[in-house]
Amino acid sequence: MWDEPESRSTLVGLAGVFVLAVLFFLVWLLKVPLFPYDPSLSVRPHAAPRQFSIELAPDTFAKPPPKPVDPFKFVETNPDAPENTPDKTTNFAARNQQVAQEKPTVDGKSDRPALEGKKDMESTQIVSGQLSKPVETTEAVPDPTPPQEAKVAVQKAEQNPLAGFDKKEGDDKGSYATNVAKLSDNARSIPEKIEGAKNVPLVDGATMTQPAIDPMRPRPRPQVVKQPQTRPAVFAENKFGTSNIGNIAVDARWSNYGAYLQRMIDTVQIQWERILVESKIYPPSGTTVTVKFVLDSEGKIARIVNVDNHSTEQGSRACVSGITDRAPYGPWTDDMKAILGEQQEMTFTFYYQ
């Protein structure tokens, strides 16, 4: 068979298969790796790292309980609305309050009441009022020469005698009769008529006086409606309110930080208004000044970061002084320091109306 070419190739193939079979049998028996792995030969130069993902079966690890979200948006509440802790809110303030309004919004779900105001602006206020004067007051020195009361001349009143006269009628001496007459204006029991003005009130022994007007001591303006004990407001428009009915209010949760900020804002408002009154210069209506500053944990103004002035120079200085003049505003509490750290950047916007 070896002499024939076709038979020879068959014998060579069978011999090769036999040799390979013996070789693989020895490798399997001795557990010797036929082709050792070299990692350096499998990495291509400049090859991108391969991406992989790992999926864990549900509930493989216990999930930590969700951390409660601390309110982070400051709002000013209505001091005349009842205190009520809301279920869930991101607003904090000087008191607990739940959103409400006098006329409900159908299917309203907003955390702020519906308000008419300016568009494209943010405001922390929902009510407008007037703050009281600062607590620091000095006793007024009595004026040695108080203004004299100015006497006003009293007009003489017209007086008319009673109409009619008595006369006797009949034979009986005890009988009497009177002429019937219409009662005249300003009728009095007098013998003769006294000429004078018709509409002057007649009060015996009265003196009509009124205090003289002193331009240096203007009288307080009469208040028709009691204003809330809060600072004057500039409202931001909010068309979509709440379905809760009651005194206008906003969702808010009390915190030390909220109470601290409210006292600080009220103090700045009073000082700002005082500066404007004493300077006797009021900037143009409709102008604004935005002051960005840093307040530290001691209540001090660490620095003025920026002043965006859209008013006069006097108006800008009054706003900055309103913030800095009454500092420091008092040290922070421990929970405030835990949330805010040692410093906090704030932005106050002043509106001239």
C-alpha cells in the first residue's frame, strides 16, 4: 500500500491522527498546559479599557432609612394667621404655618397662596404691614413752651320764641285752651327772637378750641384698618394657589435659623427706613439695589461681596448701611452652625416704590 500514492497519503493521515490523539491524551493525563497564557500578548497598544456592569439581586444589602430633607427656602409668614405645622414643606420661617387663602383655588396644590403682584421676580412675603419702632427708645424731654391752643370764634346761634299763646275758654274757671302752631326752628323758651346762624350747635357754657398745628411736630396719621405687624411687602405674582380656606398663609416650618433671619430682616428694614427719613432724600420710584454679603457665625458682616445698583448713589449707600449699621446680629445657635458652617452668603434686594 505504501507504493501506491493514494494509499500512502491515507496511511500518513492515519499516522498523524494517532500521534495527535496520543499527545492530547498525555496532556490531559499530566494536566500540563499546552499553550501557556501571557497577558502582555493579549493587550493591544492604546486599547481602551473595557466596560462592565454588575447587577445585584434585590434586597442583597439592607437599604438605609431615607434622610429627612431639611427646609432650605426662607419665607415670611403672616403673624395674624394661626400656627399650624404643615405635613411636608421645603420652606422654613419664624413660625409654623399651613398654606391658606380667603378665596380658594379649585384643585389648588401650591405651598403658597394666590397673589397679585409683579411678574418675573421672587419675594419671600405674603402680607404687607408696618413694623413698630425699634425697642431702643429714649424718654421724650417735655417741651418747656408747649404750643398754645388756638381759640376758634363761636358763631351766635339763632333762637326763636315758642309759637302760640294761652287763652281761657268756657264758663269753668279751671278750663284752658291753647292755640295750635307749628314748632319753629331753634325754638327756645325766650320772650323775643335772637338773630344768628341756623346750624350752630347750642351748648350752654361750651368753649370751642382746637390745638394749633405745629409743622415741626406732625400728628400721627389716623389708621382706619389695623395693619399686620410685619414689614411692607412687594408681592410676586402667583396665580395658582391652594384650596385651603382661611387667613392668608404659606407652608412653613419653624427653625432657629428662620427666627434668626426674621429678626435680622426686620432690623435691616427699620434701619433702612430710618436712614431714608433722616437723609430726606428718597431715590426714584421703581429702582432697586441688590446687596450680596457674607454673614459669619458671630453675626458679623464679614464682607460685602457685590452691590448691583439700579438706583441713585444715595439709594445704594442707604441699603448697604441698613445692613451694616446694626451688626452684629447675634451669634448662631449650634444647629445653625451644623447646617450653615461658619459663614453664609446672603442676598438682600431693596425696592424703592
